[in-house]
Amino acid sequence: MKTRRHTWLATALVCAVFLPVNSAAAEQPNLVVVMTDDQTAAELAGMPQTRSLIGAKGVRFDRSYVSYPVCCPSRATYLTGQYAHNHGVMGLYPPTGGYGRFDKRNALPVWLQRAGYHTAHLGKFLNGYGDQEPADVPPGWSDWHATVDYSTYRMWGYTMNDNGRLHTYGRPYREEPRLYQTDLLAAKAARIVRRVAGGPAPLFLSVNFLAPHHEARPIQRRTGWLVRPAPRHRHAFASAPLARTKSFNEADVSDKPRFLRRRTHPLTTSEVAAIRRDARARRAALLAVDDGVARIVSALQRAGELDETYIIFTSDNGYMQGEHRVSSGKLLPYDPSTRVPLLMRGPGIPARGVSDELVANVDLAPTLLELAGARAGKTVDGRSLLPFARNTALHTKRAILHETGGRRYAGPREQDERTNIRRPLRRVMTYHAIRTRRWLYIRWTGGSRELYDLVGDPDQLQSLHAGRAHRHVRRVLARRLRKLASCAGESCR
């Protein structure tokens, strides 16, 4: 099959004398980003097709982290290349978080579309899309198939905005295999590849799967599943043991912040059993994502475009599953919450590479922009991953920032309908942290501090924040963190 480059070459030979040709545009690669929701780096081990088709054909980044480890701020970072204190999406809910806070008119899809790309989004977008804010088609997207909140958190019975028209697929408790959310998104993605790839415009495809994020609470209570796997995978991990790091059900949390000591307790036998059950469901749900990756790669191959495509696989944040006595959740600055899988393949990237350079989700947009030959419409804080993908021996001393913050209304609505009184605001769990190749230093609002030597204590079991032995390290990291917490552009790099 002719690719757009072959077509361009034939046209150029005939028409070169008469028409100016933009050779840079003709060489733009396809860009595909597959993002899961709440997936840990360790859970990538249960996705053999993804590891084979992307990881083994390219590079795996073993030290990949997200800055603000929760859905909406993390996805806004992916779409801007900025830390949350610069893009302004500080949380999931109004008034300082959610879809309504996102500057959708000046973001990655707009920049890529201006550079000549056909841009397509499928699946979850930003929290509050269709719930807090109208389910519109944001600027910059040529193809739009986004799940509408709160139905996003259903594997069946979800509503999608398909290029401006709302469609509901199935019913929440009627499990029709062909309408399973992950499979339907993969099928739509493959159709877009078949229709667009190899055409006159290069393709930017962003596929955001829900798995292994939990379903809506009422569905969990009725089905007994945290997240329902595809019917064909339901019993795939029925007897799998629970993987435990050294921090699982940590014996001594006296070095952790006061609020964490107050909220946690040694996990009971029944709590460990629930974590095991949910871990199996999460891993089983990811198998359909694994099939989806294979389906997208196959569509690219059939279109003759796979060798001209860069594919990135990652997650918006990690997830706690018993580490440090936290039975479930994210937002915390510890590795299970902040560390995510990151694989990348494409032209010029050697196969089976492994990089231990410290990278973050703030680097995704700059990477895509460099590959596309496109320009950002605002100052980005990250840097391109390409040098580290092409040369895995390359290392720098760049530190990355972890941050949370913002405020949300204390009730489900910002205003009480009976009394017409505005509901009070409450602060989101807030900290700033700096991560280097060796150290993790955390400064909590309220005064708590933590310091971990990631070489000797990769599981963050013993904080070194007290005592004189590491006083100089704390002082240096605290000074660097103050600058990083308010950085912009080059000062972040």
C-alpha cells in the first residue's frame, strides 16, 4: 500500500517545477499515545503483547513518574507539558480543578493540528467532562470520541460524545461482550487508523482507556468487582498471589506524616484479602487493554504505517495497594502512587532499550512536539525524551517536582439548593516534593517533612528527615525545592 510519503514523492516528481513543497511536513510521523488509568509500573508485567510490541521494539523508561499523581491534573500535564502550578488544574473538582479549569484552546491537540496533523481522541478525557462542564468537542480535535462523566466509570452503559453526537453503549448490568468499553475504544481506534493513516495528513491518536480504574461505586456494590474485566478474561488471575513490596502493610509508620499515621492501621486479614481480590480484577481488566494495543499496532501495520509511527504507552498515575498501610488510592508522593509505566517505539529508537534516566509526564508533550516539528503555544516545563530513547546510556541531573494542592467544595454542589448558601471550601491534600536520582524530599503543608535515600531505601520505609546526619542534604534539597515549586520553562529543566 502507498503511504503518504510515497504519494508525496510521486506528486513531487511530477509537480516540483510548479509547486513549492514543504518537505518537513511530508516527513512528519504518526504519533500514538495509549494511556491507562491508575496503572502501576509493576502491572505492566501482566501485559505481554504491550511489552512485546512496544517495549521490545523500543525503549522502556524504568524511572518514569507523574508530577501530580491523580487523574485530571496529570492529564492536563500530558496535554500541556506544564506542571500543575503553571497549567492551573489543581485537582479533580471546582473551583480549582476539573475540566473547567483546563485551557483547552491552547494545548497539545491545537498545536499539532496547526502543524498539519489529523488529531483523534478516544476514551476518558478530564474529570468533569459532561458532569461539571458541558460535553463539548474541544478545539484542536479532528476526531472526538470521549466518554462522558459520570458514565465514564462504567464498562457497560457508558455515554460517548462521538464528534458532537451523544451515544450510549449498552446497559450497566447487561454485559454484552462487543460493547465492553475497552474493546469498543480499541475498535474505534483501529478504524481511525485504517481511515486516516497513510493519507495526506499524519495522525495523532490519543487513546485513553479506563482500566484498571475502578467502576462507579453502585456498580461495585452490586457486582462485587472493583473493575469488571472483559468476560473472556474474567478468571485469568483467579488464583494469582498478591505481589507484595517491602512497604506492604508497613510495620512502623512513625516516620510518616501525622495525618497518615492517624488514618491508617495495620491491615487486617480481611483487608488483605480485599486488596488481593481487587489486584486480580485490575490485572484481568488490563488484558483487554493489552489486546487493544495489539489491535492498534496491527491496524498500523496493515496500513503500511507502523514503521513511520511513534507509539507511547503510559498511565496517568499509579495506585496504592497496601503499601505503607494504604489499602487503595493515589495522590501520595510514594512510588506506587507516582511511578508509572512508560514505553516508546518508533523510527530511530533501538529495540530492547532500557533507560534509567529520571523522566516525568511533563516530558510527553515536548517529545510529541519535537517529533511533529510543531511549536507550543505556551512555555512548556518538560523536555523531549528523544535523546534518552535513542541513547539509553545518556543521563542528566535534572530533578522532577511532585506537587498537589488546590481547593474543592465540601459538598457535592458548590451551592446549597435549599438555603442558597455557598458551601465551604476544603483544601486538597497538599505537599511539594523533589525527586532526584538518589533522594526524595517531601514538604507537607502543615510542617511535616520526609527524606528518603532511594538507593538504600527504594521502598521509602525509613525517613531521614530527623537528626543531624543528613542535615546538609535536607538543606540543599529544600533550597532546590523552593525554586522548583514555582518554576516555569527553562528553570524547571
